[in-house]
Amino acid sequence: MKEQNSDSLSKRKLLHTTVYSQCFSPCGKYLVAANNFGDIAVYSLVAALAPNADDGTRKPIYSFKASTEGSIYSLLSTETLLISAGNGDICAWKWSEILDKAAKLVWSIKVPQLQAYTNPEINSLALSKQETGLQLFAGSGDNNVYTWDIESGQQTNSFSGHKDYVHCVCTKNSGRECVSASEDGTVRIWDCRVGGEAIHVLEPNKHDLTARLDMGKWVGCVTCDNNEDWLTLGGAPHLSSWHLRSLEPICIFNSPGVTHNYVSFYEDTILSGGSEGYVNHWYVNGEVKRKVPCSAANVFNINVNTGSENNKVLCVAGSSPKIDVCTNFGYTAFSLLFAL
Amino acid sequence: MAATDGVFDFCEARRAFNEVIHNVVNENTLDTYKNFVDNYNASESEKRVTIDQSFRDVLRELTSADRGCNVYKNFICLTIEAVTSELCTPTVPFMCLTDIFDVIPIDQCEDMFGLVEDKVSVWKSQVFYDTGKNFLLRMCNDLLRRLSKSQNTVFCGRIQLFLSRLFPLAEKSALNLMSQFNLENITLYSQIKPEPNTEENGKTDDKMETGDGEIEDNKTDTPIDYNLYRKFWSLQDFFRKPGQCYEKKFWVNFVANSDAVLEAFNSSKLDDLKASKKKIDQRRQQEPDAFFAKYLTSEKLLNLQLNDSNFRRYVLVQFLIIFQYLNAPVKFKNQASVLSDDQSNWIKSSTEKIYQLIKETPPDGEKFAKTVEHILGREEFWNKWKNDACPDFERKVSEDTKKPQRRAKRRRIGDDLQASGGKVIKMGHPELTRLWNLNPNNMDACKAEERMFLPTLEDFFQDAIEQNDPDAQVEEEYKLTNDQTFQWKALRLLARRSPQFFTNSTTPAQELKSYLNSMLSKLAKQMPSQQGEEMKTDVEDEEGIKETQDDEDIKQSDQGKEEDTENKEIVLSKKVIRDISEKIGKDWKKLAVELSFEEDEISYFMSEEQPEVEKAVKILTIWIENEPEKATASALSVALKEVGLSDVADTLSPPV
């Protein structure tokens, strides 16, 4: 009876699983994903891509509970550490221990509680390599962006200015500046050395080209390209590319009725995913390259394994326990199952 | 050079001819040759044999001397000329061609073949065709066997084209009559799963250690989707042998694999890079299409192949071909090779998907899809042609050249009516005719006495008037006027017949019964039976006057009619009767039947011993006497036409 219960319980849990974030190991052979229950699962890409792969290889080889307080929204990988953040503290785990299947918390950072009885979640993490060491940027639910120095564990900076929680952060100018997108409809660019007010504020909902006021104002994702000329953002406004010099939207990527949760540059295309079950590949000038259907109805994360040539796959995670793996980016080859 | 008398020395002759032909080759003209042949002293057949042989000999010498293609070409042209001037048998050019192709290398063959192609019209001409077609076919087949399909594809194509131009459209020799498949065309691909390497890995990383159960990295550069790879190439096996698909097990596999592949094609749309470039540049020349005889199936190529438009088109067209085969009725298929409903449905839906995918392939997807559809449509036609045992395409001249007999025109009733002066109508059936002719004039029939259903006032009211008479002493309740039906009928009749009904009376409306009684009393006064005989005689007189008037009317109309008939028709005088009878002759019997004579009457006439003509006269006269009104010239002519004596009938018709 109990087994039946636990069996059906696990099945139901599977139905409700949402994978918010994924990350590749530094060696490129493993994929790590985190879900809304606070679990982290590790998959072996090599096994899954082998000629004799079957359903068994599509399940995690190891999983552990990373957060007891709720979902994990963001994963990040340094050379030795896997950093996870979400509801609760920012935690770091050693890769070697993870792959040994005995993960132990190395350190954790508590998000500053500005008021009593609040426990802000971290929605997004970003990393930058400075001369001083590794800086960790975190966009938090209390409308601020915090930075820590990883070596020392000290909080180095905090940027306030957003009127609502921060969806996404990313770094630019090799970490001297950071960009944050927030629910209040603004994208702010901060100077990390100076702090204080944002040096630039972009409001996509005020521009005719990008605004979609019937969908709201919130900006869900932001990213910069390698040359630092372009900033692409999306959310309630149209997914659009802005020129950083002029801070004007230059072209929009037409996706009617779809808000975007994730965007990134990859080679000469832009990958984006949002509130429809497709991964969009765009040319930088705004034309659609392709729309690949995926198993999740809402896409939260798209990641390309750039660390490894052999296992260069594109993984799509979203509101489904299945993580789609694409070998040829044009179609989904198979799906990994986030089942514990 | 004259041979000895009697025995024909072949060798000598041969040698002699060879020399001459060599000269001919050098000079490139046949005139000297003609003279020589004519003058040579031997019989025709002997000469013929020698000539043929010597031509071949000379050719052999030329080829062994390796004189070059141009020389060979000239030689063949010479032989053709020789045939046309009847200097050698028509087989000579063909034999020479066969010989040449047998001995020269392939590149020279291509050259020579150009000559063969150019002379297609010659080969198709009357003189050459029958003798030469088998030779040519054999020669081409030998060539094809020699050539490699992948190396000399163009040349193979040329040979096939030549054959198709040479033979008529319905030629069956190249047909795959039994619809057999090339079962040897197997596509190999790596199906064996590589064993995982479980050996210990000695090296350690700073960053991580390899755990047990881990698999060695493949030496591949990009990750390969083995699942799709296997499914994809397994399809080729089904394409090779479509018969498998009829079995349940294989069908399930086929459907699963096809669905997976089509899904992959669907997700992975092809970018139209070429097309976008074309918009900028001018319209470039069409690039020559890539062609390869066999698929390359290495795993590493799968990614590239999926992104290639041509490859995708090949595979999709393969699908369409196999679908068409599975659906098509072929005479040589097994009885068990029939698709179930589910299978047909799946095929239909997949076909639509595939056409959609084809339309999306760049460049010119739509045009390509239309072309494929058209070709498959033609294929169905050819299939049907094969099933009907390959009928010839030439239209045969129709053999049925007999003129259809002139059918007698249907007679219209109106004509009949006119012919008989409005008296007789022939309905085509004796009973109908009888019924109709009781009274041909509808109007009169309607007015006839029998059809007068409305009673006279007298008849109707007789009883009622008697009742009303106080002398009769009929009691109130027994009077007819109480009866509602009577009352109603009485009112109707009064309205029709009696003017009293409409007199304007100032008395207020009475109850119906009393009203009727008062009417009755008024009628009684007018009624002749009540009033006595005075009225009767009056009425009689009136009636008598009416009758005489009617008679006069009728007489007048009759006279009018008679005048009409006199004016319009030829009177059937004795002379006319005699004329006709002479023409009728023996056929009077038929005419008698037609003129509604009875059987016994006809037999009576037959028994009489008179010449036929007289009999004819007799029946005609009797006919006229019997039915003076109906026996008009038109009626007679109509009857004659019916019998088949149209020409006689024509004489009767009045001059226009």
C-alpha cells in the first residue's frame, strides 16, 4: 500500500516537475539540471549519445537535494564548483564530489535580509572573472543585484534601483558592468566599480517598436553579445536587439503572443525560448532561421555544450520533466528524463 | 579479275572485293565499286555473300590498323550508301557497327555512338528497320553491359535514349513486365552496436575522475544521433523490397521508422540560403544537379545529409514511390498483397505530409512537388497499360464501313391527323386506335349528350313541385325541401338554370325552406308539364328549331370541309387508283393490313383468282367505299409509307 502510494506520488511529482536551469560540467561530459523541488540531477552525456543508448542512459546517474526550501532557479559552473541559487541560500558544490556521487556543500552565501521575515530568492546568477578573482552577480527578489567575491565570500556590492524583482542579470564589459532586467519593466546597466545609480536605464515598454503593453511591462531575459555592441532582451515587450551605443531598439524578432524567458547568442544566431513549445533560432537581423518543437510547453533554459566538441549538444529545459537534447540543432534527437 | 567459269571461288572473290573496297575507302566514293560489282562474273547470291564478308574484312583491317574514329564513321556511311544503292544486304551496316563496338575502347565507342545517334532516321526507314532493330538492340545491350553505370552514366543514358527513339512507343522488349524489384540493391549501414569499453582508465584528471561504467569517448567530432541513423537507413530496406510491407510485423516497423524520420524532417526545416542570394544576384544558371548511384551511409554524414535539400527530396520521393506501389493494382502481385483500411489511411495522411515537406524544400519546392505529382500520375497510366497487356498505341481504322440503313422516320400524330382530314388517328396500337377514334374530336366528345350531368329544372324539381301542390297533401316534414342535400342541390341548379334566381326582390331574405317553396311555385308555373301541353309544344318547337339550326350548322361545316379537301388533296379517282395498284402489285396484302382490313377479308381476296393489280384495285375501291371520310389520298400515302412503299407514296403527294 505504501509502495503504491509512493509510486503514484512519484508519478505525480514527475508531472509537476519544472526544470528551471541546466549547466554543463567543465569537462563537457555531464549535464546538470535543477528543478522546482530543489533537486539537482546529473546526466552522462557520453552515455546518452552512445550508439547503444537506451532509456536507462536517459535517466540521471546521480541526483541530490540542493535546496530544502524550494526551487532552484539558477545554476552556474566555475572550474571546480557548481553554484546553485533559488529559494534559499546560494550554495556551492564541488564538481569532483558531485561526479563521485557524494556531493557535499562547500559553502553557502546567505542573501542579505533587508527586512525581517523576508527571504528573498535569487532569480539569476552571473559570473565574471576579474583581476581580483571571481565575482558572482545575483539578481534577487528584493529588487537588488548583489555581487560577491567568491574567494573571500564577501559581498562586494549591491545595486538598488529596480522597483520590482530582478528576473535576469548578465555581465558586460568583462565584468566591469552588469545588466539587470526586472519585473518593473526596466533594464538597468550598472557600473560595478562605482556602484550607486544605474548608468543607463532602458525601458522597452516605452518604445513603440518593442512595447507590447497588453502583455505587460516585465523584461524576462537579457543578454549581450560577444562584441558588446548589442543587447538582446525579451519578456512582455517584443524580443528585440538594442544597440548599446545609442541605446535604441534596432530590430525586433517577431513572435506574436509569445513572451520570452530565455535568450542567448550562439555563433551567428540568437536562441530564444519562452511561452510556447518551440526553440527559436533567429538571424541577427530579425529573420527566423528555424523553429524547433520541444517537449516543454514553456521554455526556461537553453544551453549549448560549448565546452566539448564531441558532445556538442543543445539542451532545452522547461515546464516538463523532459530535457530535450538536440545533436543536430534542427530537431530533437531524444529527451532526458528528470526522474529521481 | 574474271572468275573461272563454273565454280565460284569464294576466297578469290573475297580477296578481289577487299581490294576494291579498300580503294573505295580511300577514294570515298562508290562509283568504281558499282561498276566492279556489276561486271564481276558470278551469280547474285554468290556476290552478295562475298560482298558482305568483304566489307567486314576490310573493317577488321581498318580497326586493327587503328585508323581512328573518323575513318570508321566514313566506312559506315559508305555501307549505308551501298545498301541504298542495293549493292549489299541491309544487314551489312549493322554487322559492321557491332564489330566496331566490339573491338574499340570505350572512349572511341562514345565517339562512334554519336554517329549511330545521328543516323536514327536512317535506321528507322523502311529498308533498315526490320533487319536492323534486333542487331541494334543487341549491340546496345552489349555496350550497356560493358559500361559502368556510375562511371559512364551519361553514355549509358545516351544509349537508352537512342533505343527509346528507335523503337515505337509500345515496344515491350524493355519492359519490366512482371514489375519485379531490384532485390540486390542493398544499402549497408552500421547496425552493430559498438561494445562499451569497460576497461579501467588509468589517467586521472585534476578536475574529475572517470567513474566506473563510463564509456570511452568516441573519436567522433560531433555527437551522432544513432537512433535516427538506424531508423533512417532501415527504411531503405523497405524501399528495396516493398513486398515486405504487407506483413504485419514489418509494417509496424516501417510505420514507426517513417514517422520518426518525417518528424525529424518536419522539425528541421531547411534554410533557403541559396534563394536569398538569388534575390540579390541576377538569376544564375541552374547548377548541375548532383547525382549519385548509391547512398553514402556513414554515421558522420547524417547531419550533413539532413541539412541537404537534394538528399531530402530523394528520400521523400522514395516514400511517394513506395506508397504508390502499395496502393496500385498490379497484375502480378500476390492476392494477399492488399492494404487494410488503417494502413491506407496512414498512407494517405503521410502522403499529404510528404508533399508539404517537398513544397518546403528550397529551391522551387512547389514546382518540384508538382512535377513529382505529375510523374506519378503518368506512372499510374503506364501501370494500367501493363495490366492491360500492353495494347498498341496506334489507332486502328474502323472496319465497320457499312452505311446504316435509312430508318423510316417516326411518324408524328399531327401528320397523321392532317393526312386523314382530321378523322382518323393512328395511335400505333389497334386498341388505342379504336378507343381514340370513337370520337377523334375532343371538343365534340366533351359536348356530347352523355356528358351532360346537370339535370334540367324539370327533372330535378318534378317531385318537389308535386309535393308542393296542395292537392297532393304531402305533409311538411316529408317534403323534399326539408332535406339539406336537396336544398343545396336546388340552389345550385337554380343558379345555373333559372333566371328567376337573380331577380332582385325587395323582400327580406327568407328562410331557406320557404324560399325554396316560393321558387318552386314560380317554377311550377313555368314548367311545361304543369302548364300543360301548350308549353310542351312550345318547348318542342323550340327544340325543333334548335335542331334544325344545328343541322344547318353541321351541313355548312361539312360543305366547307368538302371544299377544303377538294382544294387540298388529289381526289382518289379511278385513274389514280389504277396507277397506284399497278405500282403496288404484289404488296397489296401488306397494304390491306395497314388499311385495317380484317383477316378473313384478306384471305377472301387472296382466294380470288385475279391478277395482283386487280386485287389491289379492288381493295382500294372497297376501302374508299367503306370509309369515305377516312379514305383520303394522304391517308393512303401514309399507309404506303408504313408498308415500305415510300416511292409510291411520293407520287400521291400533291405537287407543292
